[in-house]
Amino acid sequence: MNEPKKQYFTIGELSELVGVTVRTLQYYDRTGLLKAMLSKGGRRMYTRDDVIKLQQILFLKSFGFSLEEIERKLLRNKDAENLKAMFTEQREILTRQVENLRKMIAALDAVISEIGEQQDVGIDRLMILMKLMKQGNPYAFVLRYFNGEEVKKIQDRFGQSEQSQEFVEKAEERFNELKTLHQKGADPRGREGQALAARWWEMVTEFTQGDADLLKSLMSAGSDTKNWPADTEDFRDAIHHFLADALTFYFQSNHIHLPEQEENHHE
């Protein structure tokens, strides 16, 4: 013969049955989210309907809804359209959170890769690297070509978030122009190619501000494309086959003489 279903549960029994702590149930009771009834002896008691309601609360909470949203919007709302809208909004929030987590993981992977086998990673280098990764900057790897003193100069110059972001956006714009011209087969020595070379050199001089050491390290990075990360392939080819020729012709036409690169300058 089947035993009759239990109609009432103490707070301890409900805690064990559903898998939440007694303290959590007490909090839900105090806030009115899941009110318990009191027995004649003053003990908190819960009905089978309370068990179902608690399971609904935990289900909604697992999707990131706050307790206030669960109480005010979800448990009281029986309208299908409103519920659909709220679940759709929460899905968008969770999707953004997942995307942010993916970006954070990608940034950490990149930092780990850049640190590599280095025994001593200066705080300035690490701070700039983390900032660039956080901004989603695909060119952060270039820092590996600068020594500690040069990285300190870069940090001092671009330490302000606003200034750093402005330069990153300018660099992104230049790289996009480069890829566009290369893909459409423009002439590096033609009008468009030379206009880009002029803007590129202006960006370089803004970055180096006349510092020969910074310029040498930047040139070292530009001549070492074969060792750039795999995810730079889309613009690496454009630099090698378009920008190099455009800049060489621009320098010759404007009588610009670059400092000679020292072998292994960035080591």
C-alpha cells in the first residue's frame, strides 16, 4: 500500500529536499519571496505548493534573474507576452556576458602567449599589454620588440586611457585603409598609396616623437612579419607586399632618412 504524500515540510526537510540552505530559506521568508506558515508550536512549515514555487525561484535564479525580478515580475506575471519579453531580454544579457567572458579568456590567452618564456616581465610592459588586450587591440604583440626602458616611455606617453584609445582607433583606421587598398590592387606608389604612406608616417612620428630608439624598435617589428602571431595574417601580407613599397617610395620622394637598425635591437 502506497504511503500518503507528505503535505507539510519543516524548514530543515525542505532544505534537504531541494538542496538549499536553511539560511537561504529564512531569508526568502523574511523578504516575502517564499513565506512559511507557522505551526501551533511556532515552527516554519511549507506546503507542496511552496516546494513547487521554490523550484521555480531556483530555476529562474539560475538564469541570472535577481530575486527582486523574480518576485515582482515573474512569479506575479502570468501574461505570456510579458514573460516572453522578459526571458528574451535576459537571454540578451546572458549572451553579452558570455561574449565578455570569451573576450576575457582571449585576452588572457594572448597575455600568456606574449609573456612566453620571459623570466622577468616588467610591470610597465604588463600594464600596457593588459590595457591593449582589454581594448581588443590586435597589435599588442608589437610590445615584444621594445625593451624595458622603451616600454616605460610608451607607458608615460600613452598612460592616459583617452589618449591611448584615440591612438588605437587611429591605428585601426590606418590598418583598415591598408587592407582595403591592398585588396583592390592599388598601386603603392600611386596617389592613394602615397596618401596612405603619408598618414602612416605621421602616425609613426606621433608614436615615436623623435625618439630614435623607439623608431628602431618599430622598424624591427615591421621587418619581422614572418614571426608575427598567426591571427595577424590578414594584414601581414598587406604590410609586406603593399605598405613596405609605399613607404620606401614615400621616403625616397621626401628625402627622409631612417636610422640604421641595429641587429637584434629588440632583444
